[in-house]
Amino acid sequence: MLQILNKSQCCGCNACVNICPKGCITMQSDEEGFWYPKADQTLCVNCGLCEKVCPVLHPPAAYEKSAAYAAKHQSREVRLNSSSGGVFSALAAAILETKGVVFGAGFDKDWNVCHQSAETLEDLDKLRRSKYVQSDIGKTFQQAKQFLDKGRQVLFTGTPCQIVGLKNYLGKDYENLLTVDIICHAVPSPAVWKQFLTENFKRTHIQDINFRDKFFSWYNFHLGFTTNKGHRIHGDKKPWTELVFFSPLFARLTPFVHYNIFLKAFLKELINRPSCHSCHFKKGKHWSDFTLGDLWGKWPAHIESKQDKKWGISVLIISSDKGASFLQKINSIHYVPISMEKVTSFNSPLLFSTKPHPKRAEFFARYQTEPLNKLVPALLGEKPFPIRIMQMLWRKIARKLHLR
């Protein structure tokens, strides 16, 4: 029977839930809002399958070689409606053209993040774009296996630990399976996400959420909301003194991601899963056919143009012969070989786990009784917004003077 004695050793992939022949394992939230498996001992037959499929206990062999590319979709519209370069959309569309099935993270009716399937281009949009919340896998491993056993093509996307959990659950290689993982920073608490929405949208009906809204540019993304009345809200509901700075000019100075309480807590390691701080799926290893991320850093103009900085461009890492062969069949992606060493230098999550914020435990001890919009800035020790703006401008001026 699988027992979680150390929470840093469980990534919440749901492989044990999907494999259990008696259905006696369920995922239950702890006080931080993260899911962990719990078995009903009255139903358990001690078959040991839950331990055998655990990706932390039994990680499969990683691919031996990988190649990196700067990649982007040929369609401007697809790129603007994607997190970065629109590569996932191209891969998924190619699978759907074969009457295949695509699995990925989407929102449910209450804006919780959970894995879902798409069998048409109309359904595909719900799986596009990043969701910076841990996705509930549910029984999608079982669903994917059913499609695979019927001979249908399947594209399964997720975090590296979710992909390894899927492969352990399947127990064998499927020629009709393609897997895509992301360059994963960490996964935040679903409970904190839910509280953030409750605090900021008590009387507002949300029609759409975009964690990578490109209203200003790809480089200056922010968390954007669309209401049922068609109103667009960028970041938190800010006082007018902060909204003054939501302009293309100011976008050149600092990314809008820093103005959103939820994203800030996520990137400062205040609300992330314990296992993410000791992740077993780093060190530059790859278990998926494809790995997708953002092309950060400075690149020559023939790789990344000024237009790409506005619309988005992806890092595409190919780790299997099957993935390389599949990509050659797709005409909607433009891709150029780039240095893997340079990619990893600008994407440290490929190599290293993040370290928890020193006040992470204090945050989770207080978050259920205090407003996030006050608690997060207090724990991060932030100064009032106007002072932060002046300090930021002074640093940029000082840097310019120093360079001269």
C-alpha cells in the first residue's frame, strides 16, 4: 500500500489512482490545498501496483539525446492566442487531422484547472495557453489508454512528472502515443488559486482567463481576465495609481507579471507544491517526445525578430526519433536549430528545482484567514507601489550611466 510519509516525495500525478484495480485510492487535499493519495484499507488487496507506477519511486529511463529549436507557428493569430510560439497548437492540430485525441490542461465551469480531452479543433482552444495551477489529472490516464488500445493517435501534454506517471501507468511503449511536457517552474496550490478568484471576482462573472495575455506583448505578459460584459481586466483589480502605468511605454520598463498577486506569489516560491522544491525530473533529462517553453534570452535577428518579441516564440526540444519524424510532417511550424547549452542557461528549471520562500510555511498558516492582496505583499516585504516604481526607474538609470 502506498503511504505518503514525506510530502516532498509525492508529485500528485494520479498514476496510483488510475492503476488501482479496486478503485480504493482517492486524491484528497491537505491544508495547503495540494492533492495526495489516500487508500481505503478495507478495499486494498496489497497488490503493490500503486507503488510500481509511482514516478518518484520508479522513474523510467530518460531519452539519451535531445535537440533544441527556436520554433513558431506560421499563423499570427495562432501565436497571439498561444502562450508563446503556438507550437502546441500545430502539434495538436496534426493529431486531430488523423482523428486522434489530444489531452491537456483546461478550466472547468468553476475555473479549476483539470486535464481534459479534445477531439475537434473547436474543443482544442480550451487546452491552449499555460495554466499556472496544478492540474487535476483525474482518470485521463485511463481514458488515454482506451483510445490507444483502439489504435487512435493520442497527444498527451502535461508537466514532466505527469508524463512520467502516464508512462508508468501504461507500462509499455505505444507507437500511436506522443507526449509533450513543459519547462516546468513549479505548480501552485489550487486552493490558493480558488481563493484569489473569490477575493477579486466576488460579483463578477468571468468569461475567460489568460495567464499569458499578450495585450501589450509576449515579453510583457500578464494575467488577463474577460468578464461576461466584455470588460478586460489586466492583473489584479488595481487602484488607479497603478493602472496609470498600464501602457505600452511602461511595458518596456517592467513585465506586468509583477503586478499580479497570484503570479508574484507563484514566482517567488510562496505557494508551490513541496515536491517541486525537490523535483526528481530535472538535470536536463527528458521523458517526453517534445518539451515546450519560452525562448528567453537574447538571440540573433534570424532566430528571434522584434516581431517575435511581441507575438511570441517557443523553445522546442525534441528527444525521440518518433517526435522528430512527426515534426517533419507538419508544415505550419517554422523552426531553427539552436544551442541546447544556451537554452538551459536561460531556462534554469530544466536543470534545477526552485527553493521555497523562507516564509512559505507562514503563508500557508495564514492564507485562509487573511486577504491574499495584503498577505502576499506583507510576507514578500514589498514597499508601496509608487516607491517601487521610483526604485525601478533609478536602477535602470543607474545601469545606463554605469554602462557609459
